Amino acid sequence: MKVLLIIIDGLADRPIPALGNKTPLEKAETSNMDRLASLGMSGLLHPVDIGIRPGSDVGHLSIFGYDPEVYYQGRGVFEAAGVGFKLTDKDVAFRGNFATVDKNWLIINRRAGRIEDTQELVKAVDGIKMNGVKFLVKKGSGHRVAVVVRGKNLSHKLSDSDPHKENEKVLAVKPLENKLSCRKTAKVVNAFIKQSHQILVKHPLNLERENKGLLPANMLLLRGASIKARLPSFYSRYGLKSAAIAGGLMYQGLARLLGMKVLRVKGATGKEDTDIHAKIKAATDALKIFDFVYLHIKAADSLAEDGDFLAKKAFIERIDKEIAPLLELSDTLIVITADHTTSSLLKRHTADPVPIVIFGKGIGTDEVTTFNERSVIYGKLGYIQGRHLMPILLDQIGKLPIFGA
Ligand code: ZN
């Protein structure tokens, strides 16, 4: 038996008055997911624990069976691994944006007008060395970058330079611990921010942008300083050869750090326009080679964060149509769940549990015949936490060791 784990980011929601107090998932026409629920076993899953409002990174780690309290050291490393950095245990990684600031470092635009063609700018600030520390920069999607700080005795206990708001000044990166290594890292990161700004201000591409009336990308805003926690590989934990399919770079990075093989799929964008059909096809193909395939679909979350519950409902319906071929797989457990709830009304993640269904040959069934936040309460799985999922799946595929004799 193989496993296909589909994580639909932010799939669950809260009841919406305009939808007759139903959620987008309840309101959506999802005959295929309902069929999985009818033939499989369902329940509710707290991605991390009761009363924890997970970020996507933490929700995922927990579902893969990695206790975030032990293994989570900030988001920057996942972004950095996502753009292709090979991180050492000593690297400190930030995620960042190209932004536009004025002479006094007041932020005019946090995304430099959503600049896309940043390759030349990245090249200009990549590889800067100061005080025995090297700064490596790689392009992320759109205006985003990942910055890796490489050197001896560095600390990731650092505040952000990004105030997360416009019309505010760029912040000095502050040490969050009173240690020499921490103070030293903060100092050198601030020096890098200054030097990269001086390079960017004078860069021909930015001068050209200003001439065209476009916003110059003259500042790197950094956030999410982190280190790579010692993550045991997915294979060493479970003995399963695993692959990942995700459009978003952070999800690719997280999978890569767990030792999953990241498969590129043309048209997988991590956005609403993503090619779900191609992703499902790629996942089905990958199951011929790998024991465990993780498939991530992002836009349900982003649409809810934009408050667009109708688009979220329509996106869920698109997913449902595309999963039809999975019902024919004879030797695979199909699991559908989410990494957290995203409320379309609040436009943010919430701590509510998310529905989960497990379907496959020989799986025990229950009375649940539709797949949504309300119906699965009566399912056989009951309430579980993220950390319970992998043992449940291992048991279903006959790979869970016995406890006792
Ligand atoms: Zn998420």
C-alpha cells in the first residue's frame, strides 16, 4: 500500500452568513470528496493541538509527525531551502522582500511595486562579505528573496528589519538574546542591509525604473531569521520513500528539508491559476515510484485570506473534479486534510480543527457520507492531532511496529 497525502491549505473555514451559515467546503459541490468520505473513515484533526492557531509551516511539520516544539526554528530556512539553498547547520536564513524606501528609509512600498525581474539586483547584492561573514541571496517568487548568513558563531535570535507596514521606517535588526554571538550577528546583518541598500540605490536597473516612473527596489526587508533544526529525514523516521508536489516555494523547501524528493510540475503555481489536473497526474505517476506522496494545493488559503469565500468555494469544486481518477487507485491510501482552518470572514488562520478523510482498500468505514467540517464529527477517526496521523497511516499500510508482545 502507498500513501497519497493531499493537504489543501486552509481548506476548512467558519460558517458564513452569506452562504446560509455554511462554510465554503459545505456549500461546495464535492461529490468525489463525499464519495471518499462514504467509503473511507473521517474525523477532525487539530493540526498541532487544541487551541493552537498554526502557521502553514508548523501545521505541516506537525502533520508529518515532527513536533514543532522540537523541530521548528523559524520560517526563513524553509523559504531558503525552497529557492534552492543547501543549508548548513550553522547558517542563519531570512526570508525577505525587495522594497522601496525614501532617503530616510521610510517604506514607500513593501514590495517595490511587486517587481518581478529581480535577477540583476539579486546578483548585485549576492556574495557580500564583511567581518568574516558571507551573505548569500537568491531570488524567490516575484519580489521575494531568501538571504543566508554564513559564518562562525552566528545566532538566529534576531528581530525583523521589516516593520510589516508601509509609511514606517526600516527597523534595525535587534539581538533577542544577550549573547555576544547574537549581538555580533545583529550588527553584521544591519551592516549588510546598509551596504546592499547603497548598491541598490545606484543600480542601473533601479535608475531605469525611476526614469520610467516605476518604484525602485532599493531595500531588502528581512524577516523570519531561523536556523535549520536537526530534522531527521522522513525516510529515517518511517522507512518510506517520499516525494512532494507543491507550487509554493516554502512548501517545497519544507519537503526538501525532510528529505522528500521535490517534483517540479509545469503549471503548479501555488496560486488560484495552478494546474490541479497536472498536479494530480504527477502525483499518480509518482506513486508508481514512491511509497508516500505529499501533494500541496495552496489557493484555498490565499482566497480565504483575501476574504473571497465564493472564489474559495469555486476553487474547492475545481479540486474535487480533478481528484476523480484517485478513486480508481487500488493500492493507495488517499488522505485529504488541511494544515489549518482559514476563516474567510476574519481573513486569517484560526485554531479550529480541520476535516480529514482516509480512503483505501480495507479501510474501516463509518456513517459519514459527506466531507466537510460538520459532517465528519461523526466519523470513526474522532478528534485526532497532527502527530497521530502518521502512526494511523503506518498502521493502515502494515508498517506500524507493535507496542508490547
Ligand atoms: Zn497553510
